[in-house]
Amino acid sequence: MIGWQHFGRLKKWLAAFGLVVVITLGEVVKPNLIVLLVAVLLVTIWLAFRNRIALNQLKTPFILIAVGFALAVPSAHGLSQVSHFQPNNAEAFPTTHWIWMSYNPKYAGRYNFEDVQKLSQIKGKTQKQAYLKKSTPGSLEVVGSSRYFGTLG
């Protein structure tokens, strides 16, 4: 996106294609890339009030990023069908697992294989959710409210 307004016609087309492909593949592979779309929206709102000239210059790349995210949905669905992927909800981790794991004081919020193994031994999504609901408040008490609120801000 740097220098977009100075690109020639061919370079803009190549960059546009590359940007859409990279965003689409990135979102299919790592769905939490969606935070980039949120960032683009926030920057768009900020530039709308602060610098309309810069917003106008970045309008095309921002639209292409949105197109890439829009294309990721049917692409992921198509890839799932072609590969005959069936989600196994009984083995899936609830979203709260990542919150629970981040409050393990021994690992300072980093990924912890022991926590993953512990939750993997529990069968069924509802049992995992019940376990996390019971154990997460205890984890918060161990790390303290200052760390909890420090991670939010």
C-alpha cells in the first residue's frame, strides 16, 4: 500500500491481485486475521475525520482488503467441501480455552501444551465448557485483577 498512488497501471493491477490473494489465503488459513479488517475500518473512520486526502489515496487498497476477506468465506467453504472436512465439535476447544490458558501464571499468557493436554482429556464440548467455567475464575484469582485489567487496556 505504500506508494500505491504512484504505481503505474500494470503495477497497480499486479499489486491488487496480490493483495486480494494474500488476504483471502491468509483468512482461510488463519481466521483471526479478521482483526486486520477491523483495523482497516478503524483507520478508515479515523482518516475520514482527520485526513480525507490520505483516505482517498488508500481507498482502493482498503476496498481490495475487504474484497479479500469477502472472498475468503466462499473459498474456505469450497475447500472444506473439496477436502471432505467434517468439524469434530466433540474434540473442539471452546473459545474460552484461550482465555483460560492466558491466565496460567506459570506461562505469562503464552501457549501451554500442558493446558492443551489437560483439556484434551475431557471429552465433549459441553464438559470442556463446564470445566473452563469452573476453573477460569480460580485462574483469575491466582494472577490477580491488576494483570487481568492490564491485559484489557
